[in-house]
Amino acid sequence: MSIFSASTISGDKVVNREGENLGDIKDLMVDLDNGRVAYAVLEFGGFLGMGSKLFAVPLSAMELDTENKQFIFDQNKETLQSAPGFDKDDWPNFTDRTWGASVHSHYGVRPYWE
């Protein structure tokens, strides 16, 4: 079992299986009703924080690599670029199950609430 604080994970690098950098974890979204982390907020793209985009990634779609202090996200950059993203000033409604189902579907994982 692995238990980490949100501040420990924030800033962790996210890579795919090929080792390509997909960004880093900016935040975690917690579903308090179900007592679990629902999404990791991934920042991808841009340069020095400018022009980057945020993505909600179901935590179940990633694998923790504790040895290298990073997450492995089995997706390519193109899949991430075509994902439903948002900017830092306009976050989605994370409680909207229709939106959440589309995010889970995009990454090929089953919604955690099913």
C-alpha cells in the first residue's frame, strides 16, 4: 500500500511508457463522498507555464513509479492533446458525471463510480 500527501505528489513528472515527458501533476481532485482521489490535474504543453493546458486524468489511468518519483501514463502526446482540457481560470465541474464519463472514456478506463 502507498499513501502520500497531495503536496508530495504535486509537481511529480508524468511520462508515458516510451519515456516522453507529458507534463506534471498540478493538483489532485478528491471525491469526498466516495473517499478517493478522482483525478490528477496534469499540466501539459506551453513554455515556462505560458500556453500550457490542464487536463483531468483519472488516477486509475496512471501508474505510480515510486523509484523515479513520477507517474506513468500509458498514452501518447497526441491522445493527451485531443483530450478535453481546460485552462487555469476556467475549471470544469468535476461533479458532472456526464463530463467525467467522457474523460474516463477518452483514456479508456472505467469511471470509478461504476
